[in-house]
Amino acid sequence: MDSLLLERPNQTSSGYEKPLDINLDFLAGSYKSKTLLANLEVIDEDIIANLDKVLEIKPDLYEAWYNRSIALVNLGSLEEAIANLDKALAIKPDLYEAWFNRGIILGCLEQPEEALASYDKALNIRPNKYEAWFNRGITLYDLGCLEDAISSFNKAIQFKSNDYWSWYNLGIVLYDLGHFEEATNSFDKSIKLNPNISKGWYCRGIALGQLKRLQEAIISFDKALEFKPDYADAFYNKGCCYALQGDIEPAIYNLQKAINLSHDQYLEVAKTDSDFDSIRENERFQALIQTENYWEDEEEIDEQEWLKAAASNPVFDFLKHPEEDIYTLADGKPFND
């Protein structure tokens, strides 16, 4: 079975805090209207230039330093964005938004220890912010502190019980700790909240596979494939389940599907995956995993010979399945060159 991956924060879930409104009563009216960030639609370079003019007049305006950091992030200047957040925090140490954004940026810079410290600071200010608990859980996971990551995701769920991704990530961490039953329950919670995401069904299938509840796992993989028909991972692990049950035909069929979608990955993995040990000596399985080298020793091969060999090769038996028979003579007459 495959390993599982955490879902990372993004702009639509646990992304950066928004710009702060700025009180610019100390500026001239005509210039003031050009400098407000909350309603200004200009490019980030212009935002920075405007803020620099504001800071020349009022260098202790923490909102300006904070908003400048957001523009710098948009421009990809993460180190400078951190420096601007530090400026804002030197003026206003209890600015939750700055600590939270600082944690995200440090995570992007692959500095998880510093990111964790920033999230802790943010949560000292606003302990009920589920986004900070969520991101803290991911950071702890990256640091290998899985039990603490579970506590953080549980806190996120405490403050927002209907957050799909918190339940999903909690399931991932529980899975990695070998708590497969609890992981399955967590994936069940995530699926109940959003049954249309293929990842949730897929991860539920993986956890059920570890519990040897193979038929239930197959059903979960089928659900994942309903929402993502080209899900190579789901086809592969569905094949694993069938192989573990000794069901040769569907095992090879699903493995073939996975290899068709992700040839380099799954052709190689299947050669040593113990899940296929029960069918490893089967002729069709052997033909499938040796497909890569089938013609590599031949410099040239006659076209008719190739077609004849391909037609008799058991690797292509999947084409005989009814679902692959999608063309009829109604689609047009045969073409003869």
C-alpha cells in the first residue's frame, strides 16, 4: 500500500491574513486616497512605493510594515517580508496577523522550528484561531512530533469541527503512527463533511487495507475513482487489494490501469511489492511487469510481426473488457492506407 501525504495550507483555507486598514489622517487628502491598501487595486511594486512614502512620514506605523510584507510575499521576497513583519512586531508585539503570517513564510523557507515558535506566539494572542492550530499541526508533523501534531489538529477541530482538512490531516498522522482504526474514523469524518473529494476516499481505502478490510477498501478506491477517473494510485492499490484476496483477473486489470496512467512509477514498484506475491508467478503478471523490456533487444522488427505479437500478448487482455469497447462501425469506416 502507498504512503499518505498531509494536505498543506493554502490561500483558500489557512493562507495569509489579509492586509490591515491604515488610518492615514495625518496625510494630505489627495495622497491619502492613493495609499489605502484595503481598497486599492495596484501592482505590488506600487503598493510598496506608496507605503515607503507613508513610512518616511510615520516610520512607526505597524500597519504599513505589515502590509508591505504581504506585497513582498506576492513578489517572492520572503526573507525581506520576514524583516518587515519583525519591524511591525517591534512596534506592536501582540499583532496576531504578523505572527501567523510569519509562521507561514518561515514554513515556506523550510525553517520549521522558527515557524512553530511564531505559531505559538500567535496562539498566545488568539488561542481560539483554528487556522493557527492547523498550521501548527503541519509544522509539528514536519518536525517528526506526531503526537503533538495530533493534539494541534484536535485543537483545530475543537474550534472548527466542520473543517474537512483538519479531520483529513488528523487521519494522516494517526495512520503514520499505526493507529489504523482511528485513522479510518477520522477519514470517515472528513468524507461526511465533503464526500466529493477523491483524496478522502483514497486515504480511507489505504487505512482499511492495513486493517485487512479489503472489500471495504476496494469500495473506497472505487469512490475515489468516481471523482478522479485517472487516479493511478487508486487503481494500483485497488489491484493490491485484489491480489491479497487472490483475485488474479481484477488484480492484473487494475495494475495495468495504474501502469498505463503512471508507467515509470508503478511498473517498477509492482516488481517488488509484496502485495502481489500471491500472483507473482502468474504468466499474465510476469508479462505485464516485463513489458518495459519486451523489445529492447530488437534493433528492428517487422510491423506485421509486432502486431501479431501484441495481439497475442496477455498484457493487452484488458482491452477485451466491455468498458474498453467504445468504438463501433457507426463511428466511421475502417481506414486502409
